[in-house]
Amino acid sequence: MNIHVVTLFPEWFLAAAGLGLTGKALASGELRCWNPRDYARDPYRTIDGRTYGGGPGMVLMLDPLIELMSELKASVSSTARVTAMSPQGEVLTQARVKKMAQRDTLILLCGRYEGFDERFVREYVDEEISLGDFVLSGGELAALALIDAVIRLRPGTLKRAESHEQDSFSDGLLDCAHYTRPEVHPLGRVPETLLSGNHQAIARHRRREALGRTWLRRPELLAQVSLNAADTRLLDEFRADWLAQNLSKSS
């Protein structure tokens, strides 16, 4: 996968490219940063200006970005989609990450200050993506998160392909709880089912816990998932056990 990032702070990405799974995957592809300051033509390398209408904050200027995008687009497929990281964009989900992981090229724009001139957005941006309903000082952190989420779904990044298939949100639910050694600890025991070696029972236990954890923590997700009869029974079973345990604690 080729990843092109438009940013005023390429150092963020160059550092990340040498770390962890993302770094290993990027080593076999391409990560290139494009700095708008390199396309500013005045002696001060100016890339921002005051917003029309008054008010605080600066806006990234048109001409450096247009020249940058013209060169960038000429170096990649003309059909490559351009993604701007923006708090006004659609919130990133695992479903969207899966779609983006199928692309050969990612072009990510990292805004700063008050963002991009709206005329630039209309002309060059195909989609805007947000990490959530909050504001960062720039798009770099959001872009790094997106790159990491996409890269780990690319073939060969994870040692076992099924690892990401069991992640939270992969099937619309949160992941179940996980445990490791020791089996017995002052903080509690590992559930007996997970020690049984019975793969069918373990799969049932994990599905039940995933459904229950989603019901407890993110119940709105259940409305978006089609539960079969077996899932419904498992969820009803989890609810009954949870209510019985917690009602007894409060009484």
C-alpha cells in the first residue's frame, strides 16, 4: 500500500514508520509526506492567512495546496481518493477501515489552525473522516490512528489473519474478555470453560461474553446487528445471570 500524507509536521509520521506492526508493513510499501511549506513561494514560506469575516484563527492557503496536490496526483493514480482528517467528518468505524484497507493508495490531508479553505475542500477532497466528537490541534494524530487501523488489516501484517477477525467491531460487537497465566490469582480465577479444552464450549462462552459486554457497554451497537436465535438465547442467558448477580449485591 502507498500512503501519502499532506502535513506540516512530517516528523510525526517518519517516527511512526519505524515502530511496531505499522513500521514493518510500511517498510515494504511507501509512506511519503508532503509539506505545504515546500510549495510556498514567498520568502517566509507562508502557508496560512486570516479568515475572511474576522475572528481568531488562521486558514491554510489555496495556492501552496493546489500546487502540492497537482504534483501529488501526478505521482499516483488519478482515481485515488483524497481523505481529509476533520472533526466535521464522518466518524471512523471498523467497517470503513476495512474498505480503506482494500485500496492501493491512501491520500490523507492533515489540517491545522482553522483547517482548509473551503474552496480547496470542494475541489480536492473526496471524504472527510473524524475520530469522534472532539477537536485535536491538527490532523496528524487522527491520520496516524487511521493508518495503524488500516495497515493491520493488510495481508501479511499480522502473523495470524484471524487475529483481526476477532477484534472488537469486526462483527459489530465488542470483543470478549481475555486472560493469560496464572490461572489462579488474588484478583480472581480464569473462567473454567476457557481451561476445558472443549472448543465448542469455549466458542459459545466467548460469543456469550461478547454479546453481554456489548449490551453492558455499547447497547446501541446491538440495534445494528442481526442476531440469530442462538445469539438471542445467549444474550438472554447473560442478562439473566448478570441481573441476578447484581441484584443480589445491591440487596
